[in-house]
Amino acid sequence: MASKASSGKAGKPAPKQAQKKPARKSDSGPEPLSKDEELQAYRDMLLIRRFEEKAGQMYGMGLIGGFCHLYIGQEAVVVGMQGAIKEGDQVITGYRDHGHMLATGMDPKGVMAELTGRSGGYSKGKGGSMHMFSIEKAFYGGHGIVGAQVPLGTGLAFANKYRENGQVCLTYFGDGAANQGQVYESFNMAELWQLPVVYVIENNQYAMGTSVARASAQTNLAKRGVSFNIPGEQVDGMDVRAVREAGKRAVEWCRAGKGPYILEMMTYRYRGHSMSDPAKYRAKEEVNKMRAEHDPIEQVRLRLMEAKSLSEDDLKQIDKEIKAIVNEAAEFAQSSEEPDASELWTDVLAEVEA
Amino acid sequence: MSIKVLMPALSPTMEEGTLAKWHVKVGDKVEAGDVIAEIETDKATMEVEAADEGTVAEIVVDEGTENVKVNEVIALLAGDDEDVSDVKSEAPKQKAEKKEAPKTEAGQGEKTSRESGEKAKKEASEPKVEVKSDPDVPEGTEYVSQTVREALRDAMAEEMRRDERVFVMGEEVAQYEGAYKVTQGLLAEFGDKRVVDTPITEHGFAGLGVGAAMAGLRPIVEFMTFNFAMQAMDQIINSAAKTRYMSGGQMSCPIVFRGPNGPAARVAAQHSQDYSSWYAHIPGLIVIAPYSAADAKGLLKAAIRDPNPVVFLENEVLYGKSFDVPKLDDHVLPIGKARVMKEGADVTLVSHSHGITYCLEAMAQLEEEGLDVELIDLRTLRPLDMDTVIASVKKTNRLVTVEETWPVCGIGAEIAAEVQAQAFDYLDAPILRVAQKNVPMPYAANLEKLALPSAEEVVEAVKAVCYR
């Protein structure tokens, strides 16, 4: 066939496409964090962990309704990435979003009160677990439809370029969303127009109950940008140092006007997809092994201890402080009033500006 | 046998055009495929090729002639065995002159059907109903004749001059100047930063537009037609319409989705559908579907300024129609306000967009039969201006709705439900709906005609509710 003849001799390697590649550091392990940075990462990750544990308990008590997707196990991803961006850079994600909100600095009280559907919640109780926003913290949601946040995040990046404000948008999505068509529509436009967007794929290995291998023809999701000429790399998403280092590289790439960048975070969620998922599609041993050997928080705790930066007591003190913050949030989420009945009719449309 | 060269159609909806230029003169020999002329509409310019070989025997329509009907003989070729001088057209030769463009809406200063009743009879297809001026346009305003297409373009250009945040994106909006030439000239004035050609990727660019709007820009997203917006439905409904509510009022989404909607001509079911009621169903959206150029301009400007997501449903068949447009520096109309186009005592007709054409045509006939019809153009479908409809029904006690979408769960169904709830005691007859037949749009010309609503059906429905 003519088409075959034109593709060259069999066995001859195809000419390599000029791949854009950022300069990468040698394999001497991730760039270490300073003592203060480690400590901050520890606090931030622990807050997410404890917050999610509390949310799980409250769900069990019937205080939180509907769908509730916990972030436990994936904390290093958002905390590491948050350490790679500057104020003003935007964050947008899907429905497993509590960790992202806390990492951007949103008030745990407001987040928890949204989970309980109270007027003190970020969306006055009208959005729930999957739909919260904070313009102040540049957090653009919180989106419930798998993959829909990817074009939206690309649009935030479009606005950055339009305004020439030098800002970058972190657009998070999971290994499940990575199979949505709109992701590739977005990749195409982002590279075509050189938009400052980092696509952070949180590969926690299961899209609901379907493993990556059972859903993806190409399981290396970092390669999903190859045909668009978008650079991508796989990152140890359980190591906050590795995440931050890769994040900095990606953000710098975007800020330099070189277009989008893909980071595939190899991570793991300890809990089921949502509260109603017993996670029978994977072995208990698999989860236990991850917890025992790769826990993102434990890794930092051990390093802090090893370096003798902190004593056992110091760490216990931090744990206590975090617990107090979470308890206060849980308290607020139960004492905050339900939204007034009149709120049913508000916020459907904005009033027209005069 | 002489060979007739006919005025060609550039698009399924073209009815007439300008014969811009002849590239041949009498006596020239032409081969099949030779470019012999150029024709022009307000949308595009195209070359006319000879379909046969022969010698140009007569130029029937001079260059520069406007409003030449499709399929009119524009030249004659002599075949090989004929003498050029033997070939003569029967039609009188058309001199280059500006013919009076047919008006679909009788504007200021035009004669009414009553004043020229005889003429109206002869031109039954040309509606001759006197239309009330829009009370939202200041009295004494001058008007200029413009096509809907030009009015939409001017609306976008004016808003882009006014607000740096406004930009247009979509397929073929920039270099091609719009698949339907609505964005003509915008690239030249505003550059490719603000007039953005997208790949064919509706789901993606609709979502990208929504994201840009959430970041505070004011995107105008053009869908080549709303048929393709179904690919983007999730972003329009779930992302654009619902985010304000789900964020407790924190997030805004000031975006306009616009493009042609509704049945076009001879393009079959996938390219010929009216989505009015699909969008009108959704809380969090504003839905506008204008008929006239004046309303198209005034409402598109309002839509671009509005802080909410707006679905702006245009109509391909109306793009080339001319209307009187107010000559104002800033012609902005209120969203959510229907317009009484003509007052009447006997029956209320409610319609929107291209549905109005059937109504006007029917009304010319109904007036002759002594029925005094009130015509309401809804203009905005969400929020629906029920006050105007109810006030009218309380006066006329009879209602017929006309639309190009299917009747099931259509705009007419919604209006009928509201009217029976709010004005039950005022009704002297059941409410009737004229709509597209409950089938996908067929391609065949005769079946398509049967599927669409028609002036005859409007006449019939009006007579039925008047028990005539």
C-alpha cells in the first residue's frame, strides 16, 4: 500500500519528533526542603488528613449528606504543588477537593460548614462537598462533572495570557478524567495558544473502582500530551519534596511563556472512591503496604525526627494544634444555621450592573 | 439551442444577490469551468463558472445589478452550431440599477397594507403589516436599514470598543470572517488576540470560554450553529448556568453563547433544529431569540454587558433580511421584555425569532378577512415576559403561539400553561399552538415544507380560536 511505502523501511526507527524538554536535575533525589518548609508541609498535610478523618466521621453520623470524596493518602500532591506557586496563581480541581481548598488557605470552618450544608459554608450551603470556591484564595472549584474542570482551568490560563498578568493555573484532574475527550480538546488549545496551565494528573490508580490498567490503553498518563507536544513527567506523588520540585519546574516553564506542562502524580487514596465505596476491587494488603511504606505525612515526620529538628513532644504539640483547628471546624459546621428559606431563590442570576 | 446561464445560489438560504462583475463580453468563447462572472451577497463573493462551452450571445443582467433572484437567467451562450445573433432572450434586459429591496418588516414611513391593498394582494408573500415602533427606542430617532448580520456585527464591535475584556472566539470567526459572515471585519479592527479562531472543538472551547468568564473576561463564544453546541451542553448547563448558585453567589460567568439556531434550509435533521426550549428550561441562563435587526443589535449589546451567561439564539434565514435599526450611539434594549409589534383586538399571536415571519404573513391575510390580530415578539425566552402576554390575552381572550421547535415541552406549551393559570377566566377559546411537526427535519423540499410551520397554519389556527 502506498501509505506503508511512504512510511519508510520496516525496522527503521521513525525520526524523533523534536520534543520540548525542560532541563531536569540529575537523579540525586528530590531537592530537600528547609526545616521550616518541612514543618509547614507537615502541618498542612496533617490538617488535610485530620480534616478528612473528621469529615468521614461526620458523614457516618449523618451530618454530611450526598457524595463525599476523601483525600486521605494524596496530601503531598496539593501541599507540594501549593509550595510551587505564587499568590494569584489559580487552582481548579474536580470533586475530590477538600484538600485543595485547605491547601490554598481556605478556612476549614467554612469548608466543613459547606459539607454540612449550613449558611456558614463557602457556598452558603448550596454547593456541598464538590462545589466550593474562593476568589480571594484563587480557588475556582470544586467541579462535580468528571473532566469538566479541565477546559475551565484552560480558560483561566487563557485569561492570564489575555491579561499578561504572569499568572499560572494549576488544573487538577484524576486518572479517570484523563480519559475524557475534553481533556484532549484542552491540551490542543493550551499548546496551540501557549497557555500558562499546569495539568496535574492525580493518578491514585483507581477511577472509582476501575484500575488505570483496566481503563487506559496508555497507562503512562504523563505521555498523554506527547501528540500535542506538551512535556510531561511522572512524579512520586507521595513525596512532598518531589512534588514541589517538579511543580516548580512546571510552573517556571509556564511562566516563561512556553505553554502548558503535564505532571502525573503517582499517588494513592487510602479510602474508597466515596463514603459509600467499600473498595472491594483492591486487596487490603495493597492499601496497607502503601500506608506503611509511602505515607506522605509519615515520610516528613521521620525526616524531621531524624534531623532532630523536632522532638516527639514538639510533634505531639503540632498534632494537638491541628486537632483543635479541626474540632473547631466541626463544631462550627454543626452550630452554623441552615440557610434561610429565602436563600432558595437567591444567586440564580446576578443583578444587572447599573 | 441556446444555453441559459442562471443566477446561482451561494448557500441554502440565499434568495438573491448582486451581479458584481462580468469577466466576459458578447462574442467571447468560453469553456466549461471558465470563470465568467462574480456575484455577491452581504455574506460573501463568489465566482460563477460556465457550465458548458459556447460563445457569449447575450448578457441579460448587467454587472452592478442588485437583488438578482436565484435561478434568473443572467446570460445566454450560443452552442457550436448556432449563430450568436440568433440567440435572443425573451426577458427584458435588466439595466444596472438599485431595485427596491423587499422588506420583511414595514418600518417608519412605509405604506401600510390598507393604503396599498391592491399591491399587497399581488405580493402575498411580502408581509405588509404595519409594525408599531419599539417604545424602548426614543421618539424621533432616525433609522438606517441594516441586515441582521450587520446589526450583530456592529453590536459586537461596539461592545469590544467599549470594553477591553470582551473577545470573540469560535470556529472561523477571525480569518474566514465567520461561517455566516457575522464577524466580518472584526479581526481587522481588533486583531487575533480578541478575535480567536478555535479548532473544531465545541466542548473544549465552550468550557475554555466559561473558565475565562470566571476569571473576569467577557467572552462571546460563537457556535457555527447551535446544532454543534450539543457537544458543549455540559459546559453550558453544568458549568456556566449553575456555578453562581452552587458558589452561593461568589462566582460570576459573564459569557455569551451565540450563533444561528433553528431550521435552516434543506440541511436535514442534524443541522436543522430549534433549541429554544432546551435552554429556556435552565435556571441560571438568560435566553434571547430576536427577530429584527434592531432587536438583534440592542439585545446582543445588552447580553454582552450582562453579568450572567446568555444563550443568544440567532437565525440563519433572518441573517440577510434588512430592517430599520435605530441610529443611536448606544442602542441597548432591556432583556426580558417582549414587544407588542402590532396591537389588535381579536386574537393574540405570540412568537419569536423566525416564527414572526409566519405571523406577519398570516396577519396580512387575516386583516383582509376582518380579523384584528395582536402580535407579540417575545424576544427573550428566559425570563419570559408573561406580563405582556397575559395583558394581551385579557384584552383579546384568544391566543395562538407560533414557534419553529417541536410542540412537546416547547415555548408554546409553557405559555399555554402560564396563561391558563393566570388568565383562565379570560379565555374564550382553547389555546392553539403552531409548531414544527413532531418529526426530525426531513431533507426533501416538499417534506421539509410540511414539517415547518406555515402562514397557512397560523391563519387556520387563528380562525379556529375565533370560531371562524
